[in-house]
Amino acid sequence: MDEARERRPEETLRASSVSRSFEGVRALQDVTLELHRHEVVGLIGPNGAGKSTLVNVLTGFDFPSEGTVELGDRTITRWSAHRRARSGLTRTFQHSRSFRSLSVRENVEVAALGVGVGPREASRRAGSLLGLLGLTALERVPAGSLAQGDERRLGVARALVTEPTFVLMDEPAAGLPEAEVPEFADVVRSVRDDHRAGVLLIDHNMALVMGVCDRIHVLDQGRTLTAGTPAEIRGNLDVAAAYLGETAVADA
């Protein structure tokens, strides 16, 4: 396929009627989710709801048992994770995927080189992103010695250095001190507003999710429970039941 077509910016990432089974257990059941550029969509739900499985299916680290994944007008259901990354779809992980012996800066540059960026441009992008994410003072520090919050920021930098069209963030605020969450919220907004990328945000920090998301999609037991604006989700009793249990809602 022509490389220019492979890297053209797409406006929509969509999972259509996606199901995923593991040895007879359905982790996802008929889930449809659409993400547009220039928006932040939250993906929330209790532990085991299927959130990370859906992210894996969207990014090519897993494949659906049923359903399709589309990037713009192209069906990418069976594309590898690397091919999706070269087409503008990238992610962060719950657990670090950095090269622990390399410095923070080297980790960011390597991520850029991996999608075909030249060394000089990789260095320029790395310097810019380290500044944006407050990592400049740590640029020579080995990634393996970072505190958890800084490790999360490094994951975001590695994702953004590829100049993606869509970024899927899997619990990026985990381990961040509460006082740093508002600053991190500005980073998420910057991905949408300044980097012009769509963001799918999974996080248990509801203040972050409610504060930065344009829409929120709620999973429970592998199914879509509901979707809507933050205000709609905040007032939805079904969401409260999924998180807190039926008794808690009834007593509220």
C-alpha cells in the first residue's frame, strides 16, 4: 500500500459490534464505540469491565472474536499494532513499555525512529515534548529509575512523538500525586487542541475524566452500559450501580 495513503489523517476511529471471548468467557459483548479527532472520550467502568481489552482490540494488540475496527473508511481489524501506529493510531499502557536502561530522552527518540522519523526530527520532537510534559530535568535519567508518575508522563511522550491522529491512554494518571492531576488534565487537553488528535481516556480518577472529556462511554461486564456527556453520566443511576452496587444506589 502507498505510504502516503497509510499515513493520511483519518477523522474517525470506530469499533463496530466488537466482541472478544477468552476460552468461552466474553470479555466484550457487542460493543460499538466511535472516537473523532479533536475530542476526548472517556472510557470508564469497574475493574474487569473490558476497558483494556477494548483498547487492545482498537490498537492491534489483540483481535476481536466478532465485529470490526475501522480507521476512517478503512477496515483495520486484522492490521498489526505496528501498522496501525504508522497510520496514526497509538497508545499508552497501564504498565511501562519503556526501555529501562535507556534515558528518558532516548526512549522518546526511539519511539519516533520506530515509525520512520529521521534522527534530527526525532531529537527536535523529543525536546519539545519533554518540555510540555515537565520531563526536561529528567531527560538523562534512565527510564527504569523513574517514579511512577514520571513513568506515566514518559509513556505519553512516547505516544505523542509519533504525531498520532488518535491516542488511547490506559490509566495515564495512575500514580500521579493528586496535586499534579490538574496539570496533567491540561496535557490531555493539549493533545486534543494543540496536537489535533482524538483521545480515548481510561482512568479511575473521575475528577480527571469528568473535567477533560467531551463524551464518556461506560462499560460493565463487557457490555456498553451507557454513553453521554459528563453531565449525563454524572446523573445516571446505572453508572452509580455499576461502580457502587445496587444497594448503594438504593440507599442514596
